[in-house]
Amino acid sequence: MICFPNAKINLGLQIVSRRPDGYHNLVTIFYPIGLKDALEILPATKSSESVTQTNYRFFPHGDIIKGNIVDNLVIKALQLISQEKTIPLIDIHLLKKIPSGAGLGGGSSDAAFMLKLLNESFELKYSTNDLMKLASKIGADCPFFLHNKPMLAKGIGNDLEAIDLDLSEYFLLLIKPDISVATKDAYAMIKPQQPEFSLKEIVKRPITEWNYLMKNDFETPIFKKYPEICKIKNQLLEMGALYSSMSGSGSSVYGIFKNKPDYKGIFKDCFVWCGKLS
């Protein structure tokens, strides 16, 4: 069985306070986009049963996946379910197209889709609430991808509320420079503060007003450390983006356009994706 985990962007990101557990309370809007990985699980061949001591074999494809395999969030999702259910030996193929260190939630999306894929493939009968509890153990934004529709997120990103937001008439141009921003490092540069405007109210305003009202608190410190990222945002605005922002803690930056933008030859040495929003 195969599925296609998608990325997300953040519309605004307000870091409002530091928690006693060391994490931060935030307010943001998650919006799903059409940039996708591919994830497939298959019954393992008989020949593989004698060469593995786990209940899986992992085959990464596409962009290089850094780190140990056991730390990959897809494997963590499998291990979580394997603590409660018996999963037969499987081969896992993951084609990475969503860049890492970009603020797009690619790893969390892969994990959430893995939970759903296992649940459906092996008829495990987990409810949506059951899957949400498992997803929250993997990552703060992982539960969002089980809903995969515009959501206002609070707390550490797992307190979710559906919002009425339709951007399907617009195009998204997404740029990721050859820079990766570690989330932990990004938070270390942040000074929490109460927002001047509520995101829930800002998003109801015309999109032409968002540049003045909707802010990503990570931008100020990240742009100071990586001026190349700030330059990309300015380029998108100069191209006519109605709204432009860094997604999450970076390093990707996106612009929302009324019409499909002509970006050829502008963002050299960068990952570039353009598509219609849904």
C-alpha cells in the first residue's frame, strides 16, 4: 500500500511564552500544501526474513536522509504501534521530496501517514483519537497531518482547532536555500512575547493586509543570522507576492500569488516548488 505524505506551511507563528517543561507555547496556522513524499509498505519477501532482526527493512530514496534509521520518524511510528500490535515483517520505501530543515513538517507528515498506513493495511482498528495520541508522542506537529486541513494550533502545536480558510484561488511559490535551521537552535534565539494581534482575527482580513499584520516571530533572529533567507522573502515580495513568510523555524520561504509566478532563473542553487493551493 502506498500513500503520499504532504508538507505544510505556517501562516504566522507567534511564540507567546516559555513553559515550565522547557518547551514554548505558540500560536500558528498550519496549512497543507501539495509538495509530497511517497511512502510505501510491502510484505517482506521470504528471503529477507533471515537477514533482519527487526520487523522491517527500510529503503530510503530521493533526498539523502541523515541520521540513524532508528531515529527516522517513520520507524518511530512503526515502533510505537509494534508495542501494542503485532506487525509482520515489512519492507518500507520512503521517497523524500520534502526538504528537511525547512520548516515544512516533512518528517512529521511521514510519521502521521505511516500510522494511518499501518492502521489501514493491517486492520488494526485504531480510532482517529487513538492515532492522535500516538502521533503526539512522535512530534508536536505530527497530529496535524492526521487532519490535514487548515488548523489553528496552540500550546506546543498539538492543540488544534479547525478554521474556515480557503486559499484555493492562489498559487504558492516555495523556496528553500541550501541552509538548514535546527528547530532547537531557532527557539534558543527567541524571546517570547504576547502578540499584538490575534491570528484567528488576522486570517479573516484580506490577504493583501497579511504582510502588515501576520508575523513569524522566528524571522527576526533567523534573518539576522542568515541574511540570504531575508533576501529571498524580499525577492518574492518584489515579484508580486500578496503575502510572503518564512515557514516554521525556516529555512524555507514562500510567497502566495494571485497568478502563477514566473520564477525561472531567479532562485539558483535553491530548492524550488510551485503549485496551486488547495
